[in-house]
Amino acid sequence: MNQTDLIIFAVFFGALAVTCLIRLVAGPTGADRMVAADTADVLLCCAMLLFSIYSGRGIYLDIAIIGAMLGVVNTMLVGRFLAKGRREEHAASADDHQ
């Protein structure tokens, strides 16, 4: 794989991440927004990985790894927040029915 291919793939991953960010803004539900944010994070980490290979500098690889780890933590926290909100809604609706 030559250098030009790496740049083309990195730009492609970046463009896909932009489309995910559009879904992040326009998503109808919180779960859609969470999935779009996580997907954009993974795509940007892949683009940074390819750019790290292209440039031959390991600092971009370190940033991609840290970004991926923070993305996983972010997804877990937002998922927990969404699940907690649903539990409170169900508890409130159950109280209304009694």
C-alpha cells in the first residue's frame, strides 16, 4: 500500500465521520445520537491511525488509542444515563397508573 492510498482512506474515514456528526445533530432520539457519536469516534481514530502510518510519527497513534479509550467510556456513560432516564420515566408512569 503506497502513501497516496493511506491518505485517500484517511480522507474517506474523515468524510464518513462528518456524516455521522450530521446524524449526531439531527438524530431523532438520544440513542441515535449516541450511536452516531460512537461511530464518528471510531472512524476518526481509524483516520488518525492511517495518518500515523503515513507520517511515520507515533504520536498520532497514541492520540488515536486515547481517543478510542475515551470513546468507549463516553458510550458507557451516555448509555447508563439514557437507561437511568428510562427507568425514571417508567417509575413515574407506574405511579400515575396507580
